[in-house]
Amino acid sequence: MEAIKFFNMSPEDNFTIKQYTKDCGLNYYRFIDTFTRHVGISPRQYIINIRMTKAKDLLMNSQYQISEVARLTGYDNPLYFSRLFKKTWGMSARDYKAHNLYK
């Protein structure tokens, strides 16, 4: 699926699914329905999963501040990023970073 390639290419880019479908000449609602049926999750959740996996890697393997990791994964708001990280991984980005510093 072309959308998966696109979403994985630069997940940190600031784009919307609505803009993606418009640029590709696709019906927005049909795209979401088709994507969800084929992949098992919505396009929005798919992008969040890519971004959160990248965030986890950046926090584990770098000295970036959490606000920098947020920006590098496509989130201008570090608090929103932190909420999504905790929802995705079950612990805060700060706790995850601290836990992996001492391994």
C-alpha cells in the first residue's frame, strides 16, 4: 500500500491524512475505511505508532531532551507528545529515558 510507504518515509513531517488523500486524489472517508480494514488500525494510529517507536529509540540511544525527541518525531507540543508516549508505552518518556540510562 502506497500510504504505508509514505507514512514510513518521514513520519515526523507535519502532514494530515486529509491533505494526503487530497494530494493523491482519494476520497478521505473511503481511504480511512480501506486502510483500517487492511492494516487493522486507523491511519492516524498507524502514524502515532511509527512516531512513538522512533521516540522510544531516540530516548534509549541518545542524550536528546524530551522536548527535542518530541520535535524530532513530529510533535511541536512536548506535553501532548508525553501523553501519547505514556498511552503507547505505559510509562512516561522521562521514566523511560531514566530507566534506560542506568542499563
